[in-house]
Amino acid sequence: MSKHVLLVFTDPKPGREEEFNTWYDDVHLGDVLGVAGYRAAQRFIANIGLHGEEPEHRYLAIYEIEADDLPTALSDLRKALARAELSEAMAPALITYGFTAVADRVEADDAESVPDQDR
């Protein structure tokens, strides 16, 4: 099985942020995680970027997927969401990107220590 992530950038419709977040957290995440291969999800709210960039969308959801291939996993998700309850509070202009891992995950404890710059 390969590891993949799906990044989903969304926004609520004006004045409907609370409704959007409630639906996303209480309904939508469960719908997505009910699809075979979708293992985990986490949502984020945007801040400025490293160089002061303004984000195009306010919210990001990252879905972790384990599947033989990403196109099939995305097709399975599209089929499942065709039957799911989508919120009217979500703005229609969303963006999705799928990525496949090309290397193992490295955590801080696994990384080689960075040389001391004062030496």
C-alpha cells in the first residue's frame, strides 16, 4: 500500500462559518473517513505564510490515505460524497490536491542533529 494525502482548501459562505465548521467536524469528516483507505483527517485555519503571504482559502483539511493508487482512492471518495450530505454553508470554490509519498516520514527525533552554528 502506498501513502497519500489529500489537501482540501475551503471557505464558508459569508456569515455561515459556525454552521460550516459544525457540519465539517460533525458530519463531513466522518463521511470521508468512512471511505476505504482514508485513515485520518485534520483541519487547520489559515494564517499568514513564511514571507507574509495571504492565504487564498481560510480552511485546510488534510486527509491521510493508504491505498494502492491515489486515482482509485479519489474515485471512491467522489462516489461516496455523491450520496453524502453536503452543507449549503460551504462556498463552492474549493481546491483539492492529491499527493503520493516519495519518501518515508521523518520526525524530529529521527533527524540528524543540526550542527551548532556558533562553532
